[in-house]
Amino acid sequence: MTVISDAIIVIFLLAGSFLSLVAAFGLIRFPDVYTRNHAASKSATLGVMLVLLAAFFYFLFKNEIFSSRLLLGIAFFFITAPVAGHLISRAAYNSGVKMWEKSVQDDLKYKKSHEKKLP
């Protein structure tokens, strides 16, 4: 069972570090605030969650300790990180940060123009 548990831990650690690395490259390479925020909120969230899951399995398989704190950390991060990314993007849009000139669609612009016409 130790070889299988080691393989599970290594797979989760490698996947988490890969997704965190992808998020870092996304923050460097993407052209505007919105796409950078997308990279940070999606890839980094999954990367951190996989690393925390690997730590949970490490303590569970190696030390036979059930860490409810790690599970709560995973749940907390799963709930708060995407919401924070959405709110940061919404705040940037409402403060007038321009989208990349090659962006195809602006859903909030359409929504705002129709909200103003309602009584």
C-alpha cells in the first residue's frame, strides 16, 4: 500500500505544482487584467487545492492522522478564491480598466446599456 499511496501523493503534488506554474506564466504572459485574473483564479486555485490534498493524503497514509484542518482549508479556498477573482474583475471593470483591444465580447457593456433604459 505504500507504493500506491506514494504514487497518489506524488501525482497530486506534481499536478498542483504544474497548475501553479501555469498560473504564474499566465500572470506574466496575458495582456490585460481580466485574463490575468482568470489565470490566477482558476489555475492557482486548483493548484493550491491539489497541493493541500496531497498534504492531506500524506498525513492520512504516512502518519495515519485525519487532518480536518486541511479539508477545511481546501473547502475555504475552493469557495473564496473564485469569488475573490470575480469581485476583483468586476471592480476593475467598474473602475474603467480597459479590456485588451483584441477582446471579442464584452457582456457587461451590453448588460449596463440595457439596465439604464429600464424605469
